[in-house]
Amino acid sequence: TPSRSDHLLADLNPAQRRAVEHSGAPLLVVAGAGSGKTRVLTRRIAYLLAERDVHPGQIMAITFTNKAAAEMKERVSDMVGGRARSMWVSTFHSMCVRVLRREAKTLGMSSNFSVYDSDDTRRLITLVARDLDLDPKRYAARTLAVHISNLKNELISTQEAADAATNDLERRVAEVYAVYQRRLVESNSMDFDDLIMKTVELLQRFPDVAEHYRRRFRHVLVDEYQDTNHAQYTLVRELVGVAGGEVPPAELCVVGDADQSIYAFRGATIRNIVEFERDYPQATTILLEQNYRSTQNILTAANAVISRNPNRRDKRLWSDLGEGEKIVGYVADNEHDEAAFVAREIDHLIDSGEFNNSEIAVFYRTNNQSRVFEEIFIRLGLPYRVVGGVRFYERREVRDALAYLRTLANPEDTVSLRRILNVPKRGIGDRAEACVSTYAERERISFAAALREAVHDRVPMLNPRSRNAIAGFVELMDSLGEMVTRGDDVADILEEVLSRTGYRAELEASDDPQDHTRIENLNELVTVAREFTEQPPASEEDTVVVEGSLAAFLERVSLVADADQIPDAESDGVVTLMTLHTAKGLEYPVVFCTGWEDGVFPHMRALGDPQELSEERRLAYVGITRAQRRLYLSRALVRSAWGQPSANPASRFFGEIPADLLDWRRVEPTRAAPTTATTWRRGSTASGGLGSRPAPSRGWQDTPAMKLDVGDRVTHDKYGLGSVVAVDGVGPRATATIDFGSAGTVRLMLIGGVPMTKL
Ligand code: ATP
Ligand code: MG
């Protein structure tokens, strides 16, 4: 007899079907790109409801893309209607905020805590480092932030970090970490990494809390499992629980692809996939091998590139969508020429009637590369959207406005408070701020508390004018705070903030056209707040009791991820521009991968570091496998970086793609025009940019010698990074003595073919 879930299984292959129907032991689905891992996850949720009488409230799904989350919610609400809202579908961070807001009291915190993003974090670390008198040149806030983040991702406490420190840097980091953490607590704030770490702490320290969540969530599903770090991994384990506990473990289903792990810099470890079977002894592993996304040519190229990575499990990914078109290669003179090529090509694709704008995506390695594309797209009137980059919520005026709201919601929030203390200018200068902060540190009270003390003249060295200004500010914030206590609408509070602080008036009085854009952005923020107020609350059982809707609004905007800007519907007719990192999990009929140059992609940083290079190669694999039917790979001979034109050699990844898959529309001219380039280009053999067309070979005699000076930094394919200690001879007889660190000091002839690049 046909089961009511037949339609859920009909368009799945046997392996996918097994994954959907599997019950009991933890399940790991490992498979290459486009093999239906996300589809399995979505379908499994539907199947649980239809066939296994699971209630949506028992499901917790961790996803990374809006698209997947929307698909899951939609499918579930089609099946069970409004009850779907009790299912938790979110990112790790949103899930943790939700848990922490409810359980804040247990951890001795208040539930209106602020969430600090990387910019806030850096500000606070800068303040801490300054208070500790650290040399900002030796200990940049950015670097300290990375180290602290790494410690948190490994769940290492401040005490453990201090105990384990073995050298100067580690001791310094531990010291900053400890003070930073104390200041976060004083500010009633958490950074992104805390969200995970504190949730783990909560579940480990309070068994009854852990039990509550384990009783509730009987199914935990995680997409993109390869990008979880140790803290997230531990969180999943704690949520699921272990056999023999009060509550039997939840069913766990994770899907991932070790070849797409691209967040090592955030502490993601492939280990979590590789050792899943060891960590969960009863685990079942299912492999998926058929790719449903891309043509065979695209897939073959992707397989060829990724197979160069050492220590990976080989996968046999195939597609029955046919060979498809060849991959188009293009060598541009410079980045403008590259962008013009992309624009022209998009024009042809649209004209052919075969594709529309929203089916096309342009990828690049770093956000700053979007600018050239934007310029030309604007000029040609080609509608586009940039995902990521300077995001709406990162604009100065938007951050200022939000800082006001955050201070109102959580008066202890030091970073937000100090941000707006004198914005717009109200006579509380740096010196006054420093007096207050010194006092706060000395008395071990929060900055906000010290500010109140200042009003009562208890802060030394503060002049009367500053004191009056502070008193006025405190009064203003108190009276705005009454709106929050009353539970006024966020949009109304925001409007009031903008007018009573004089923020809007200041912008309106300005002649700077940028300030007019700023007003528009603030209006946009008011609109966002209005829409938020008008939305129905999430399911009742999950509503967290927080003071009014302000906290909920702030939570929403603080956790907006790049991926959230990607529209769910493909109907709005614009080309999408984004970094390779953001493209994870997505698919487009047409993909342009641009900037395929050594030093750009792979990133400069990776040239002398095999581990980083492997990560870049995984990124290439992610990029290529986003494409369904058409793939373009391009590079520029010369690209301006930091105002300097530099000649970049072809990305080594070009050379890893079988030549017969590439259709070169334009190749590197055999005799490149002289440029003001500072980088020497490798000979034609390694350029990879010539593809199927044989290149006339060049002897070393007519290859210009590489020009190096003492002190220059280079990277050599064999020896890695080095610095030039001596240069001898001229022309083709020039040699350089280079210190390659642990690889030794080597004397090399500076002739064509030497696999070395000047940095
Ligand atoms: P990635 O590794 O990039 O995240 P994935 O493994 O999650 O990819 P999906 O995004 O789930 O793959 O699927 C890729 C495409 O193939 C989607 O368009 C999906 O709808 C389609 N697809 C998956 N399985 C099947 C199937 N059995 N029949 C037809 N189409 C399928
Ligand atoms: Mg996926």
C-alpha cells in the first residue's frame, strides 16, 4: 500500500532515500558538492513529521543559508500549518542567543545582554590594550582579537589560557583575554564566540537545563557540518546527549563535505567530519555520489582541482546532465578589462534568451574586488546586487543609531555607550571620556556607572563644562529610556532618538551629499523597525520574555549574516556579486569566477603555506561547483592593489584543470607589453593561461631577469617565503641570496623559469 510519504521519497536516489528513512544511531552524510545533502536534510524533516509522528517543536535544524532555512520552514508549514513555527531552524549563533536569553538568570546574567560583532569586539580590545599599555604596533587589536577568538573556539577559559601560556605573546594574549572578558561581563555583553561558549557552559554546568533541551529536541540536524569548530561541535554533543543519561540521546543527522571546509580561520576543523565515526561509535555513514547540479565538464574541472589536495578521501562524483559547454577562460589586460568582459558576456547571455539576470553570479576572493564590477554595471545599467561588503548594518550612521538603541536596551553596554557619548558633538571630549574610564577601572565599576558618578562630581580631574555636558547626556538617555520601559514601538523610539539627540538635524544641515545618503539610510532603518513591529511574534512557546520588542529587534539585526541578504526568490532580476565564502551552499546556472591570479586567488598569504593553499583550493572547489551550466574563469595580467599596479601570474589552479575542458576566449599576449609592474611574471610554461593553444616557447635569454633588491620579500614554490639578503651580477647573470628561514639560505639565479614571485 502506498504510504503517505511516498511523494517525499519519489525523487530521491537510493542512498538519499536511506538517509531520509534512517532512524536511531547518529547519521553522517558525506558527499561532494551538489549531491543533494541539503535536499536530504530538508526532506528528512518532512519525513519525520509525516511518517514518524515527530512534532515540529522537537526539531532543531542548523543551516547556513536563508534559502535552505526558508525551504525547510515552507515545507513544514505546508504540512502542519502554523505549528511549523515551533521548529527551530537557525544558525548556531541565533540558536544560542535564543537559549541564552531564556537561561540568562541561570548563568547570573541579565537577559538584555548585547551581542558584540567583530567591530565592537575590536573596539573593546583596543580599549583594553590601551589600558594595559600594550604597544599597538606589536599587539594590533585585530591580531589580539584573532587569538582570543581562537581560544574561545577551543573552549579555553581565561584561566586555562593564562596557565598554558609559554611565551611572551601567549602571556600577553591571556592577559588581554582576561581583562577583555571582565569588561564584557561588566558591559552585560557577549561577543559571537561567547554565544557558543556560554551555551556549552550552560549545558555542561546545569544538568537540569541540559535535560530540558534534550527532552525538547529529539532531532538535531546540521548542514555544512565541515565548517563547525570545536566549540560548535561540543555544543552539538551536549544538545544530543549520551546514551545512559536521564534522557536517551536525540537523533543526530549531520551532512557535510570535507572538501568544502573553508572556515579554518574561524577554527573550523575537518576533524569533526573525519572523526565522526570515532566520536559516535554507533554512527552510520552514507555516501552520495551523484551530482545533480552541474554538467560533467564543470564537475570534472572541480574534481581535478580538488584532487591536488593531499590527505583527502577521494570521491567519485558524477553527473548525468551531459558534458555541457566548455569552461570559458579569459585573460584580461587589467581588472577593468576583466569587468568589461564579464559585463559583455552577461549581455550576450541575456540576449540569447537562455538566461536571465538572476541566474547569474559573479564571484571574487575578497570584498574589495566588487568595486570595478559595480562601476561598469552601473555605467551599463545592468541591475546587480552585492552581497556582503560594507553592509547596511555596518554603515557609520546605522551603527550610531543602533548604538543608541543598544545603550537604551542595555545601559551597561560600554562599547555602544562610548560610541555615542559625543556623537553628535555635545562637549564630552576625549579627555573627559578618559577621566571617566580611568575612574571606572579604578573603582571596578562599569563605564555607565562611572558616568553617573561624574554627574555627582565624584570623578576627579573633570572640568565643570564636561560635567554639565555629561549630566545633560545622562538626562537625555534616562528620558529616552522611559520609552523603553513603557514598551513603546522600536520605530518610535528610534525616531525620538534621531530627533532629540540632534543626530538627524546635524545631517540635514550638512552640504555633504554623503550626509544625504546617511539620512536615507537612517530612514531605511526606521522602515526596518516599523516592519519588525508589525510582524507577528514567533511561536508563543518560544517567546523569550525580554523588555519590550527593542531587545528582540536588536537581536535580529545583530545576527544578520551575509547569506541573509540573498533573496529567497529568484524573481527580482538582478545579477548577484559575492565572495567565494558567501557562495557556499548556493547554486547558479551561470557563474563567473574572477581574479584567478596567484596572489589574489590563491590569496597572497597562501603562496608559501601548504595548509593555506589547501584551504584556497577548497575555496576554488566551492566556487566551481556553484555553477550549473556555464562557468567562466578569468584573470587580469595587471591589477591595481593598494594603488600600485602589479602584474600577477596566472592562478596555479588554472594549470590544474585539464586543458581540453577550457575554451580560451583570450589568452596572454606572447609578448606582454611592458608594464610598470613590480611583480615579475613567470614564463609561459607555468602560466596555465594558454590552455589548449600551444604557446610559443620562450628561451631564458629573452626573459627579463627578475629585479630584486636587498630586503625584498619573495615566495618560492619549493622554499616558501624568504627575504633577499644580497644581490649580485646584472642582467641574465644576476643572482640573489635569499634567506628562506627554516628552509635555509639559498643563492638563486634570477632567470626566467625560476618558480619565485616577489611579494
Ligand atoms: P552543496 O555541497 O553545494 O551544499 P548539496 O550536496 O547540499 O550541495 P543540494 O543543494 O541539496 O546539494 O542539491 C543540489 C541540486 O541538486 C539542487 O538543485 C537539488 O534540488 C538537486 N537534487 C538533489 N538531489 C536530487 C535528486 N535526487 N533528483 C533531482 N535533483 C536533485
Ligand atoms: Mg548544501
